[in-house]
Amino acid sequence: MPSLFVIRGNDQGTRVELGESILRIGRDSSNDFQVHDPEVSRQHAEVRPIDKDFALCDLDSSNGTFVNGQRVRQHRLASGDQIQFGGTLMLYTGPSEDPEEDLKTIDIAATGEPLDQSQIIRSVSQEEGSRIFDQDAVFSQNPWLARARSNLQVMYRTALAVSHTLDIDQLLQRIMELIFEWVEADRGCIMLVDPQTKQLKPKVRRTRAGVPSDEKITISKTILDYVIERNEGVVTSDARQDDRWNPAASIVQLGVREAICVPMQGRYDVVGTIYIDTSTSPQEMIQKGKADKFTEDHLKLMVAIGHQAALAVEDTRY
């Protein structure tokens, strides 16, 4: 059910469901959603249904309406948007969609199958990845990682607050949105361990704009087993040290796909995995001579996200 959830302010913890009628928001008690905030106008804003979505409209409020830090007059809401009125911060969760069709395009290739061709080129332990929270010296040399760490901490605090009102699928969608904000991936998915079968089950899939959404994601079972059993995140590549690296050979037709796969290590066990990948086109290969879009910093950040995501999943379940 689409909703607004207050994550900061006097009404923290309040959840309001959105329906087919206009939702009026303001400080006055006559509003459908009364916000107890002196910085909010008496009639501050409205949320209006548009097709299957919702639009947020400011009603000439004194202090303005903000979405994701930007002042707006009217804004079509997307799931995960953060809305601010005065000192009150809300999280919008959009209508749930049936993800079954998308999830059918995620396949785990058994060991030895022709599609199981990825090889590990770099790995990082969960402990090493989580050090991005306490090694301040690293951040003075790497502003990107510093900003990502700050955003990750905000994500975890928000996820904990929202976990009491959202189902796990919605929570995982927000985590994928965060990943795509910080890592230039083409495709990604989150798989959770089924409590009964102990097998990985795809839960969320996401693709970057411009990437075919029906393109099958094939993940090596060998890689997944390695990540879960060793509790390490890995960077993989389907490139081999053979004539594929020769611009005159098959790489001109195939290109190279890199991937990151990390465990979702909770307090007690691994609850799932996060997988993202990206492709380097043949044209890029000819220009650059190599494919190396995912760095060790990307891997460390993904390991840290996997850990924080697992904690949020555990809190939602329990």
C-alpha cells in the first residue's frame, strides 16, 4: 500500500496510507494528515493521485516543500523519495508491484555449465569491508568513499526506522536504489536465503535506464558458494587470459562483463547475497585496452552495504 512514513520530527513513527482521494497535509487539525510542527503551514501541501502514481503539490507554504533536498512546487513521487516539511522528514513508499516476471530473468548457473565462466579477480572479507566505518584516514584521500559512507549510515538509520512498517521486498528495493546511486552498475539483484530450503531465492532486480530489463542475469553458482562459504565479497570478470584480450579476436564481438557479489552477513549468519554487474562494450575495449570499472573501493563499499542490509533485513523479520 502506498504510504508516507515520518522518520524525523514530532510525529516520528506515524504512517499514513495513500488512497484514491487527495491527502491534505498541514499543521491545522482540519487536514487529513495533521503535522505537529511549528514550521509547517496550516495548509502546507497535498498528495494527489495521478494514474497509478502520486504527485506532491505545495500549497504556497511559508517554508516550502522539499523532495530529496530540492525545493519543489509539484513533484511526481517515486518510491524512496524523502519529503521534508519544516523539521519533519517523511519517506514515501510507492505501490507494490508484482516482481515475479522480473525475477524469472535471474538464473544461477550450475558448476560446469557453459555460462559458468566468471573468475574471481579480487576478494575482500566482511571484516575488511566494514572498516570503512572506522578508518578515517582513508577518507581524507578518497572523498567519494567518505560521501558514500555517510550516505550508507543514513540508509541504515532510515532502514531501521522503516523496517517496522515495510515488508522486506520494499526494504530491498530501497537498498538497491541506494546502490545504484553510488555504483555505476548496469544490473543488480538481491537474493535471500530461504529459511526452509536454505537455497538462495531472488527477491529484487534492478536495471539502469537504457539497459534491457528483460535481459537474463546469469550468476555462477561457484561464485555464490564461494561468497557464502567464505563470507567474502568478490569482483569477477568473464574475461580470460587468452585471445579474448586481443582486439582482433572475439572480444570485438563480445566485450567484457565485470561483476561484484557480496554476502549479506547479519548478526548471526549470512541471510543472502547482493549481485551487481556492468559491461564494457567492444568499442570501449578498443579505446581503453582493458575493462576495469569496478575498483577495490567499490568492492569495500558493497561489502559494507551488504552487512548493513542484512542487519536491516534481520530487524524487519524479527
